[in-house]
Amino acid sequence: MNTKYMFLVVGAGLLLGASLRAQEAKPAAAEPAQAEAVKAVEPAPAPAKAAEPVKTVEPAPAGKASPKAGQDGALPGSEGAVKAEAVKPVEPAKVVEPVKAEVPVVESVKPVAKAPVRIVEPAPAPVAKPLSETAKKLLPLVAGYKQAQESAQAWVDEVGKQSQAMDEKISGIQAQVQANEAAITKLKVESEKKNKAAIKERNKDNKQLWAELAAAKKEQAAFNRELSKTAGQKARAYSDDIMTRLKEVQTDLR
């Protein structure tokens, strides 16, 4: 609908409304004048379209109203006409589906196959070549050294057992003396006068321990002196045996 046609329709509506109000006041005399007034305002180009009912109007943009027929038989453009704004249909609320969390697919971890354990067999010992007749003549001397080593090792083991007992005895006495000395010092710090009897008893014990410690050390010293003599005797014995074997080997080698 163009602007010119709209103004014509609105003007006709206004005149027609005025005529109707005048007709209600003077029904008999105003009919010819009303008819003439209606004819005078009808548009010349398209008089037939002015009386057509208003078709369904598409929703206009927001802020503009489409003219519709008013209530109580009022035509568009009259004072009783109701202008309704275009109402957009309310779209139904969209249902938002919950986002499904993607669960990572964890592949089962296959155990790594262990490599078979290779048992490394020791390399066979090289086969000793048989000794020559000349080398065999030296074997008695080698046997003498082996015998001396075995004898000396057995003697050292026996000495270790004896000296270990003496070492433990001396270290035990020393620990008791240190404990008594610490107790005496503590008693003196607390109250020497009140702890006089306890201090006297500790001093008596320490005197006895000092005597035992001196005796143990004396015993150890005597043992060490005897051990020194025995070591010399054994060394000479081992040496004599080796020298005897050496002479035999030298004789055999001539």
C-alpha cells in the first residue's frame, strides 16, 4: 500500500465517522449530505478498493502498528479504532541437551613380555698343560709354602679368639668406669652434700674397676709378649722347613 492511498483511506474514514455522528443527531436530514460527502472523498483512481476489507497483514517491524478493524463496528482511522502493535509469536524454549562428556577409551595395557633370562655359564677353565719334568722338581718347595700358610692361618685364628676375649673384658671395664664417673658428676651438681653417701659408693666401685682394668691390661701385655715370641718361633720353623725343602730341590736339579 503506497502513501497516497493510505492518506485517502484515512481521510475517508474521518469524514465517514463525522457523518455518522451527525446522522445520529439528525437522522432524516443528513442522509443526502452524508452520501455526497462520502462520494466527494472517495479516491478517483481506485474507488472499489477503498471498501475492501483489510487483509491479513504480515507482522510489521517493531515500533509500527498495522490498522485493523476496530471494535463496535468502527472503521480503521476512526476515533474508536484500536491500533494493535504487531506481536511476534513467542518461540518455544529450546531444550538444551546436556553435553555428553566423552569418556576416553583406555586401552588395556598389555604386560610387556620379559625377555628370557639367559643363564651365562662360566667359561670353562683353561686346561692346565702338564708340567715338564724340570718344573715338577719344584713342587716340594710349593707344597712347603702351602703347608706353612695353612699352619700360620690356623694359629692366627686361635690367637684371634684369645685376644678377642681380652679386648671385650677391657672395653667392658672402661664403659663401667665412664658410667660411674658420669653418675658422680651428676650427683655433685645436684647436691654434693645430700648425695655424699652415693658419691662415696660410686667412688668405691670405680676404685675397684680401675684395679680390674689395670690387671686386664697387664694380662693383655703379657699375652702380647708371649705372642711375639711365638710368632718368631713359628716364623723360624716355617723358614727351616722351607730351607730344608729348598736344599732337596736344589740337589734334585743338579
